Amino acid sequence: MRRKTLVNNLMKGYGYSREKCEELLNEIGVSISCRGEELSVEKFIELSNLI
């Protein structure tokens, strides 16, 4: 079963707007259609530092 996209998880978990979530992912060089299981450890750290 496929998981939700990172954008949807960030929107639900942090209450961010879709635009803010897409901005965060673009900043770390990750596609806005990326799913959590596709994220490398390095990219996960970069994202957590931005949040």
C-alpha cells in the first residue's frame, strides 16, 4: 500500500499550507510528489532542520 506524499503529511502534521510544504521540499531538492519512504536519511535531516 502506498503512503501519503510528504506534502500531505506536512500539511496534516504541522498545519502548513500546500504552498509552504512545496517550498520546503523544493528548498531541499525533493519532488513535491515524493513519498516518505523515498526520502534519503540526508534529505530527511535537511527537511527536519528546516521545520
